[in-house]
Amino acid sequence: MRSELLEDMVTVISPKTVRLNQKSHYGKLEGERLELSLVEAVYLMEKGKITIFENEKEYSLDDLVQILKEKGVYGKYVVYRDLRNRGYIVKTGFKYGSEFRLYERGTAPGEGHSNYLVKVIPENYELDISNFSSYVRVAHGVNKNLLMAVVDEEGDITYYNVEWIRP
């Protein structure tokens, strides 16, 4: 399916977009137009589901990976790809101050609640304790666990499940 890149969004217009959204829960559906984040779109391109154009220029996967790196979101893509490949449904966690909401296999947006908020951080990131505390507090406040995804320079991911405990 052909898609169009416009800044950080990719739009797919095709009758098949309904299936991509309803069956696999990608993007946001507006009629037959599917709006994808750049991270989702690159993942779908890597899987051979879409091609991405800007005007008449077709992007290669390498082009898009370079764009992700330039925008500082390549680590976010690596985590998204890993979680999707493990069978999870991954949606934006923006309103919770995290990169993603994570739905267990078999649960979908609208059919249940996400169990995790996923915060992506690079391995060399200096995490301020007050920021860390706020991530945990927000997750706890919305009845979710916090999953910290630490991405190293090689793109390897270490996940930490962080829970609020009252002594």
C-alpha cells in the first residue's frame, strides 16, 4: 500500500487500511485514511505492508532509519519493533507522559485496558530521581505498571518492570 509522509505522520489511503487498524490496531482511522506515526509506519514498511513516499520520492528503509536517528526517536522505534514482534499491541502513551501504552496479547484498545506504560530511555541517559518518581506515580495513578525500556548503543533493550510498593 502506498503511503505519504508529511513531517512526522504517514497517511495511507486504501480500503485495506480498515483491516490494518481493526485487526492489528495500527494508527488512527479516519474513514479510509489511516494516520500512522513515523515509528509505526517504518515498522509496517519493514514488514513489507506499506511503501512510503514524500511527493514522488520513494523512501528506502535505510532512509527512514536515518530520519528516525536524526529526530532522536530511533530507540523508540527499536522498542516498538521489539514489542510488536513479541505480539503486543502498542499504542501511544503521550497523555501519560510515556512513549507507549502496552496491551497484553489478546487484549485490544476498546476491549480492555492497557497494563503497562512504557518509558524508553537511552543507556547513557542520566535519569533524575524526581522524573523517575513522577513516571512511577503516574503509572500507579492510572493502575498500570511502568516498563522502563533501556536501549544501548547497539540497539539492545533491557526492560525493567517498576512497581509502586507501600512499606
